Amino acid sequence: MTRRPARRSGTVTVTAPAKINLSLGVGPVRSDGFHALATVYQAVGLHDRVTVRDAEEVSMTVRAAARLSLEDVPTDGSNIAVRAALLLAEHHGVERGVGIEIDKGIPVAGGMAGGSADGAATLLACDHLWGLQTPREELLELAGVLGSDVPFALVGGTAIGSGRGEVVTPLLTRGSYWWVVLESPRGLSTPAVYREFDVLHAGAELDAPEIPDELTQALRGHDVAAVGAALCNDLQPAALRLRPELLEALSSSGSDGVHGAVVSGSGPSCLFLCGSRRDAVSVAAAMTARGLGPVSCAPGPVAGARVVASTVAGVR
Ligand code: C5P
């Protein structure tokens, strides 16, 4: 059935958070070519902002916070935001386009699911713009079609990811955490890191991935030191092979106020868990003084994608 939503003037703005993986267990390659994953996701306070407006065709523009490079952002039909708008339109038989503006605050190709955040934000924004009220389960399914990390960008908080990462189960945890995020001037390609992982494990029989009990227990008890000690990432050795210079930054995890350090997802962003906002700010300042960076501080967990502004009549 084709639905032609009435032409609606106005805009809808959605923000979506970056994700980090507190644990990232990678298993064997599945028959669809993806790796089986068992991960603990956490949404952290770095956000992309997506604004959509009614148009005849689908188009997009992107700009970024001064510290970020846009080099790795595709601006054609392969951009995940464009794919998200087209997927939602096709799903509902909507015959309208949309102008998409993306403001990036999440590192590009940094292992923090910035593209996935844009996909999730665009799904939600178009759903509001077109007045579709897509049921949550359907939206999550469409998100999973767009990419492995996109459903979590809708859900936010702290959650377990299974399947290829797209099956998201919220995890009850207490309290919040402060992270120092050390970004890299150059991004890393996620497929390239998984390929390196395959090279490192060639000939080995990988077990089904698991989530460490110590981590879920530490999260339940809000034991920051134990969370720091339990941080783990099976992609880290592969990311370090591609970017050996990250090792030195990670080894500064012994410094004051840092409870643990890990590469974020497929990298190259690195994460340092701190005991408080104050510690995070001083760790970030020390890194900047050493010439590392860009560096930012982010709390977690934060909410998933949400509408923050709408000037579309009857929508919100
Ligand atoms: O799902 P997404 O588009 O984010 O995945 C990007 C790439 O990362 C995939 O094409 C694949 O090479 C790799 N990947 C994987 N196994 C996963 C998730 C991603 O091999 N579970």
C-alpha cells in the first residue's frame, strides 16, 4: 500500500549517542559473512544531530564539530542516513523525499558507531516527519537491516548485544561512569579491522563469544574499579596491528584516576574509565598536554536516539 503523507512544512531534529563496548567478544564467521558477537554496549554523551525536512527527493548535507574530520563520511546514496530514509519510505510505501542535515559530534570511523547513530536518528526523524508512528519493534528491525550497531543507537543505556550485534537486550545497571575518549586524526575501516581479526585467528577454532560475568556483576554493583578491570575487546589486537601507535596511549591507563583502558569497538578511538567527572577532566588535560588528541570527556550511560525539536504540526 502506498501512503502519501500530506506535505508537511517544518523540521524534526533527533540526537543519537555514540556507543562504546565495555566487552566485545568476537566469535566465528557466520554463514552470512558477519562474526558472531557477544557485547556489552554503553551509550555515551557524544552525539550526532540529524535534522530532516520535507522534500521531493532524498538528499543530505553534513558538517562537523571543529575537532572532527569529515574525510571518511560518504555524501552519496551509500550514506547510512540516506539508506535509512529510503528504507523507511519503502517499508511504508511513502512517496516523499527528505532533506537530511547531519551535525557530527561523534568521531568519524572511530569505532563509536557514529554512522549507526545517523542511521538511527534518521529513521526516528523521518518517522516523526511523515507521521508514521512505526511500532518500536518494527523500527528496531529496520535498524538491524541498516547495520549491526543501529538498533542499539535507538535503545541507548547499557545493553547486551548478540547475533551480529543487532539483537539488543537492555541491562539493568546502577549509576553512571565518566569516560575520556581519545580520538585519532585518522579513522579505521571496520571491515578492515575484522579482516585483520580473521588473519590473526586463521586456522583457529573460535568459541562462541561470551560476556564476562565479572563485568555484569561489576555493573550491577557500580564497582568502577572492577568495571575498569573487566573492560575487554577481542578486536583490540587487530586494531593495534593496524595502528601500533595506540599502544602507547593505552598504556597510560596506569595513570592517576584511570581505572581501565580499551580500544573502542573496531577503533581507533581509545577509552579511559575514570572515577569521576573531575578525574576525567584532569586525565583529558594531561593527555592534551602530552600532545595526544583530540580528547573529550563523556558520561555514560545516556539515552538512545530521541526527538529534541519538532516544528511539524501535530508531530512529536
Ligand atoms: O553491520 P555493519 O554495517 O556495521 O558492519 C560493517 C562491517 O563490519 C561488515 O561489513 C563486516 O565486515 C564487519 N562486521 C562483522 N561482524 C559483525 C559486525 C560487523 O564482520 N558482527
